[in-house]
Amino acid sequence: MKTRTLVAAALFLALPLGACHTDPFGLKPEVKVTLPDTPAPEAEAPAKEPEDGTPPEVTQP
């Protein structure tokens, strides 16, 4: 009975220590980055394969 009481008391006294931890799940960002107000421009759509099954032509920049 004394052992159970000591274990319960230790757990009860350890609970307030968890309240001292300000970010237990790591939800705050680690760096200070501001996101832009406008979204990024749309990327070009990939070339579609022709209906007959031949691969699309590749152009060199």
C-alpha cells in the first residue's frame, strides 16, 4: 500500500512540471518566415500524350 501511495504521489507531483513546457507538440515554427500575401503563379501543365499512343515531342530550351 505504501508503494502505491508513493507512486501516486510522484505522478501527482510530476504533473505540474508538464505545464511548464510551453510547446509540447512542437507547433511553433522553428524559424521566423513570413509567407507572401499573394499565391505563387500557376505552373505550366505537363504535356499530354496524343490520343494515338505516341509519346509527346520533347523540346530543348
